[in-house]
Amino acid sequence: MTTTQMEPVGTRPLTVITHSAFLTGRLLRTLWRMPTFLVIGLVQPVIWLLLFGQLFRSVVNLPGFTPGSGGFLQFLTPGVVMMTALFASAWAGTTYLQDIDRDVMDRLLTSPASRGAMMCATMAYQAIQTVVQSLVIVGIALIAGARFPGGVAGVGITVLAAVLLALAFSALSNGVALLTRQQATLIAISQFTTLPLMFLSSAVMDLHLAPSWVGDVAGYNPVEWAVVAARQAMLAHTDRGTVGTRLGLLTAVVLVMGLLATRAFRAYRKST
Amino acid sequence: MVAVWRSAMALEAVDLVKTYSAGRNKPPVTALQGLSFRAAKGTVFGLLGPNGAGKSTTVKILSTLSVADSGSARVAGIDVAAKPDRVRQAIGFVAQKPGTDPMGTATENLLLAGRIHGMSRRDAKARAGELIDRFGLADAANRPVSTYSGGMARKLDVALGLMHRPQVLFLDEPTTGLDPQARSEMWHEIAGMATDEQMTVLLTTHYLDEADHLADRLAIVDHGTVVAEGTPEELKSELRGDAVQVELAEADGRARAVLQRVPELREITMDGCTVRGRTDDGARALPPVLGALEDAGIGVTSATLARPSLDDVYLRHTGHSLETAGDEDPKGLEAAK
């Protein structure tokens, strides 16, 4: 056994950033050792992409479908990317629930780990998964024959929009996990929010073909903002204003959700 | 840096009160009702009591996990309500359930804990290696924790709490669920800890022998308050004298009256065929006790003398034996009040 140091260690101030990096590293290590969930998370979107892409191929020929949007696969790809980001991030709170179930959460909360860093780490982890999954989906769409005139920049903005969406909903999911601490409640709330949000957007269907109230509601739907930004960016002539406002709105949602979810740690402490 | 603190007390809890909401239309559950104790620096202080007595709630408040409804507490001289961040730098926390990441190895878990506490990578590596050797985890250090036995995982939990050399270490039921072998190994580790690491340990347990063996001082906790406090020896000597236990051949109601006429014996209780009493000097009391029973024609199968145990102390202060109380469901215990 080596000699024991006398001076206290571990009392130097550390920033939220370094703590976030350590905690994100832990989550990524787990993912690296067990990438099952990353792969399973891709099965559903790939089925949507290939099956829906074939099944509804002629939808683009319907009168009212926005002209010039290319084939249905090109139309569908941003929608599927956002759906994947949405569904995966709605489950993000599960990581907290596992940590609460063991006493990992309590050990972190009694350590100097910053609450903000604990929140950022799970959000960043979700964002990294979203980057990988989004690129895989775009890749598969390209192989299946879709073409994106927006090019690399368009794909980049699509991934960015997906990441912002994932950040917002993983924060929400984390907050719900901290407040309820129940897997069943988390599942119920995820399903209750994600499915309506998906169908109240143009993810799989051009809203010109939907009742007008759906379009009105979709204007307030973050999923729709992400889909619109991505779909615009994939076009040959991108309307930068449309993309910019949608990304700005998404960023605002991420900040608000992140702050609210971090505050949920206080409620967790009060009820412990 | 943690502020210089002149008090010799590492832990001070004053009149802690905590109630939990039990849900809609149910009265709130009182976990603590005015719990107070003090533990000196460099000692092992035990909180002894059954599940639901309030031990874990006390640990949660002192470790900043939970907030008391009223009362105050200082850990390493720092007020837990006013400066929880500073308290967190000074403490190590070993919860009842595992605090390890099952997908990480022992080394990875320790390094993360050290880095979170602001240790440099080099310091953290050296300290992790030291703790792995000390807890006999060297062979398993690079295996995921999910492959560990209960005893190994528990040792790693304690090592995680020690990683940053805390001033105060909380050990919440460190040996619950361990087999006797792992338990005695853990005792061995804890016993040397306060001196080797120059720190204060707050140990909660519902095992009397554990409290007796490890704690320099202990507080018996029942229904959210401290009912007795002292060193194990002090608590036992308060009971004055030896316990006498006589097993009758058959239950006989006269035995109690007969024994009450023996001047050496007091505090006589009967439970079926078992008669218990207390005496200042067991060796002198036993012959008249047996004589009186024989004169009355009451058959005796055995008679034993025992030095007072902590269970006797516990029984005396709480009115129930810890061995039976410990098995009760905590919620049931609260509801029974």
C-alpha cells in the first residue's frame, strides 16, 4: 500500500464542462460495450423508410402535394430522421431511472458533480446517438435511391435539427424521470407526447393534404420545426430564413427544457 | 478548500424533523421527530435501529440528499442546509444499494469518482490502484462490475466512498445482504478505516453485533428519535449486572411469585417456560434462585447467566427486541404507531 497523502484532494473547483465530459464518457463507454440499443433503435426507422417509401410512393402524385419536393423517399427521409430522434430521446430518462434504481444517482448527488453537468451529460449522450442514427438513415435513403439536392450542407442542417430535437426531448424525459421515478409513468408520458407530435407534423404526410387545423397546430410543434428546417435544407434552393427561424425556435426550446429539467433535481431532493 | 473548523465534532444533528407524504388522503409519515446526536472527529459513530427507525433518513439529510423539515445539522463543521456544495466535497457516501456503474470496471468506476472530486488523472489512478489492492479486487479490477459477487461489489462501493479521502464517510448498512465471510472481511476493513484514513465514519446498522464490534459510540434510534446514546460499554453497564435466564420444565405461573421472594433478583419477566431476571452478581444469585424453585416443586431444565448484551440495552430502551423488530416491514412499523 502506498503512503496516504495528507492534504485534502478533490476540492478544486471544476466547471460544468469537465464534469459533463466525464459523465458523458461513462455513458458512451456503456454504449460502446453494448451497442444493441443503438442498432435496435435503427430497425424501426429503416422499416418505415423502406416500407413506407415503397407503399406510399404514389402519394407525391396526389393533387395538392407540394410540387418540386422530389420523390416520396426524399420527402420522407427528414421525417424519419426526426421521428427516430424523437422516439429515442423520449426514452432518455431511462438512464436516470437505472441510476436511481441502483444508488448511482444518490452517490452522484452527494458528490460535487454539478446538476447541470448531470443533465448535460445525458443530453449530450442522446445527441451523439442521434448524430449516428441520422447519418445511417440518410445513408440508407441514398442507397435506396433518394437524392438530396441540398448536399452536404443540407445533411448537416438535418442532423443539427435532429440533435436539437433530441436535446429538447431528452431533457423533458429526464425531468419526467426525476419527478416520477417510475418506468411505467415515463413510458406512458413518452407515448402520450411523441405519437401525437409526430402525426401533428408533416413528418410522413404533406400538410397540404391534411385538414387545415392540423397545419395550424403543427406551427407550434417542435417536431414540425425540425422537419421543416431539414426538408428546406435538403432542397436545391434553400430558404435560409425558414431554416434559421426553425433552428432558433428549437434552440430556445432546448434551453428552456434543459433549465426546467435541471430544476427537477430540486424536487427530487425535496421528496427524498 | 474546506474551511478550518475548530469544533471537535465531525457530525452534529440537532432536533431533526422529517415527514414524508404517504400519498393522497393519507396522513404524512413521520420519519424523524427531533433526532439529535454528535460524533467526534476520527471516530466511528453507529446509528442502531430497525428498518424504518429513521437511520437512512438521517444519513440522507446529513449527506445533502434530502432536506429536513426543521432542525439543523453540521457535517465537518459545515451547515448542510446553508452550504450543501461544501458538504459534498467533504463527505463520502456509501448507500444501501450499489452505487456502481455495472457496465464499468472497478478501475473505471473509481477513476470517474476521483475525477468528479477534482483529482488529477494521475492522482486518481494512483489512489484507485491503492484501493483496489487494499480491498483485494486486483484480479477483478478490469472486469465489469456486473460480474462481481455481492461481497466484491460491496467492497467496491466502500472504495468509491473513500476515493477522494473524505473527512466524513457515511456507511448505510454496509453489510446487509452479505454472507458471513464477506461480512467479517468488511468489518475488518471498516475497523481500521477511521484511524488509517483519519476520518469520521457514520455507520447505520440493524445488526447489534456489528454496532458492538465497530462503533466507538452509538445511538439507538427508534421511531425517529435517539432513545439512548453512549459507548457500547456504557450502554451495557447502565443495565447493571448480569442477566439470569431459567428454563422451566413446564410453564408454571407460580414461578414469578416464587422468584420475587429472592432478594438478589430483580426485573423478573416470564415468557412461557422462560423466566428472565437481573442481578448484580450472577454467581451469588443463582443458588438461591434454583433453591427457591426447587422448594416450590417447580422443575428446571436449564439456568444460564449472561453479561448484558446490546440486545438487552435495545430491549430496555425500546420495549422490543431488535432481532424481531428488524424483520418487520418499515411501512408496517410506521403504521403500527
